[in-house]
Amino acid sequence: MGQRSKASDPFCVLFAMTLLFPLGTSFAVPAAPFETHKERIGGRDYGIVTANGVDLFAIASVAEVKPPLERAVLAATSLNDLAWIHQLQPEVFTLSIERGSVHLKQASVKDLKAHVILDLDRNFANLYPGAQGNPERLGAWWLALLKDHVSLINGTRPEFTLGTAVGDLFQKLYEQLGPSETPHSKEEASNAVKQLTAEEVTSLRLASRSVPKEFDPERAKLLADVMRTKVPSTTPTTSPPTSVASAPEVHEKKEASRETVVVAIGEEAAVGDYRIGMKLEPMPPIAGREARVAVRVRLKTTDQPVHNAMVALGLQQGPTNPPSVRPKPVEMKSDTGEYVTSCLFQSAGKTTIHVVVWQTGVSPAAAGFTVEVAQAPKEPPVAEEPSQGGQPKVAEPSPSGEPNTEALRKQVSIEMTEAGLLRVNWKQTDPPPSRAVFILKNAAGEEFARQTDTTEPFFGVFKNFKSAKTIEVQLLYANGVSASVALPYSADAVH
């Protein structure tokens, strides 16, 4: 019978531990941030890796590959090993492509050698909607999810899934958890997830099972740059305006800088390689109301519109107030070549609308446009009166009329088309508006879809409306009168 090794003798081990740690010492072992379990979905087995209380990877079973739960355990073990040695950082993870397969890899860190965490090939990618059978696209999405989960754990802003609905949820979680110099515990992250709605939790949990159509890693980088950049300080241009025949005045600054070239609405600012112009409707804008803002960005050399940029706005009302940037940048509308959004002017007086333009790899260019915001007239609302035919006539909205009156609300109807699109109708035609604007807003009150109609019947049709919580209709009349109505949206609101 072989002799038992002293190193494995329980008494020897206990004696050694007693020498190192006095009896009564407690050991706080942190919970593993990544866990695994098995699910069967649609007749197929999945190995699930979870992080922050939701699924991170849903690894489907594929022939001639290790069982999915085994792959999940190996991936989670690699990630937890990094957490134990405090090296769990987004930059540790990369993608590589070898012989038609995509490898999600971990770089060499301290005593941990570089190795593959997950292999993805075309057969595997075919199981995930939105990947289009492309393992590189699936790998890029999973890498972005991993990096954002890791960022959330570390108390830094997640920025790799920006531009998607899932990216919005990561921002919401980050706002709840807040920045931190030490990693958030698993319990803290899970509690933050519990503050989300059931629909939002489901969206996060299912994030790895399909690739969003709108996901673009380069766009996410650009959005991250936008979020990190502050609106430059206001510096009126010192160079005299240059007149161009049949064109707006152009104020030029030779190089893009952290200062803003400030011009009046209707003029153009030349900053760096760009000519930046702005239009407002109505003009002048009215305090307490939203105005449509259209920004045009063109290249100075070719006069062609810049398509792949993003634009963010910041209002500065008064010379001492700092400008505030809208949290979500605006992207170009391909049909008009303009970046279109809206602004709400809180008070009358001189206002500067700051515009910051971003392009990948280019320093932000900034311009400011000054406008005098008019005070809303103090006119009483027009009373309701019967119209011809004995039908009640909707009170014509007055500049000082309260929005969301019952009469206005009755003029909005919501329906679903046969193609599954959301259609919002404005029924009133007496008096007819010159323009009706239909706007969808999410739970945070942020606009994410807008349509304008200038002819009867007035309606807007939306394909992407699942995030809608509020439907707003803005009306502009030929005599300058405007009105707005906002309704909560839910599936029950559809007639």
C-alpha cells in the first residue's frame, strides 16, 4: 500500500492554515460575476453564460462541437479567472479570424496566457437572426455585449453597443449604478436590472440570440466620441462675413477647434472642412414651444452633403449659462440631406443653438447660431363653435392655448395597418393645418421617430414603434397658430 503524501494530509493542511490565519478568521469570497446554466429553446440545447443578472451568451448546440453547456462553462471560467486577478477589462478581449472561423479571444494578462474563449463559424452564425450567416458579424456583436457587461461591472460607461436598443438599456443601467472606482458586486448589478421593466429585462436577456440590424461597431465608436465630447465655449467670429451671390453669408474659421464660430440663423459657418447651416420652423421660434431644427453639413471643397456624420445640439440661453448637449445625436435624413430634430426654447430672448459635428477619426467641428426667441402671445383660446352641417368644430388652437385639450385629443386616432405598421391619424380638417408632425417618444421622453405630413389626410406611419410610450402630434397653421397634443401609447390604444 502506497504511503500517503503529507502535502495531501488534511491535518497537515489544517495545521498550515492555522499558522497562516488564526482560528476565527473569516474569508469573504466574492460571488463569481459570470455563471452558467443550460436551456432548451425550440428543440435545441443552449449553454447560457450570465452576467449582471441577465444572459451574456446563448451558445447553441452545433454538430461536431463540444456540448453547449461545456462551452459555456469554459467561457465563464476564463472570464471569472480574469475577475479574480482584477484584470477584467474591455480591452483584454478581441476578435481574430482564422481559416473561416472567428475567435473571441482573451489577451495574455499576468499569469494567464492568451487563449480562445469562443469559436464561431458559419454554421453557428446561421442559427442567429441578424448575423446573416456571418460569424464575424455575430462575433462583433457578442464582443460588444461582453465589453459592455464588463464596463458595467467595472463602473465605467458601456459604449460598445451604442446605437441599438440594447445599448440604450446599458446606458439606463449605468445611470442607475453610477460610476465607480471599484467593481460593482453581482448583487448591485442584479438589483439595477430589477429596476427595469419586464420588457426591458427580456430585451437584455435575449440580446445575444440575434444581431440588431442597426448594430455597427464603427457607429458605436462615433457615438461614444459624441458622448465624451463637451460643447465648446462660445467665441463669436472676428472675421468679417464673406458674401456669396445667391447663397447665405459664410463665416469662416480656418481650423476646427474647441471654440465655436457663432453666426446668425440664415448664415453659414465654415469650420475646418465643413460649411454648416441651420433652418428653424417656425421662425422666429416661440418660447415654451418646440421648433423644427434642420442642420445641413457640407464639404467646403465639393459642396456635397456630409452623410456619415452625427450632429448634436446644445442650447445656450443667456451669455453666462453653459450650453447643454442633447444626449442623443441626430443622424441624417437621406431624403432631405439634412439632420433634423427639434428644440424646446424655455424662455424668450437671445439664444445660441450650438451644433457639434462628429465624423470618425476627425476632430469635432462646432458652430453656434443665434436667434431671438419670441414671447408667446397672451391670447385666450378660441371657443368652440358649431361648423356647417351641424358638426362640432374643433377649437382652433391658439398660441396661448393649453395643449392636450380634450377637443384636440379626440382628433387623434391610432391604428395598425395590414403590414403591421403603426399609423397615427389627425382627423381635424376644419381648419386644416398646413403641416402635421407625428413624433414617437420612448419611456425617457426622448424622440426616436418623426414624420411630417403637409396634405390631407394627415397621418404618420411607423415601422419601429415598440419602444414608443408617447405619441405627440404638433400642428402648424397657415396663420402662424400652432398647437400640440401628446397621448400615452400602449397596445390598448390601437383601434
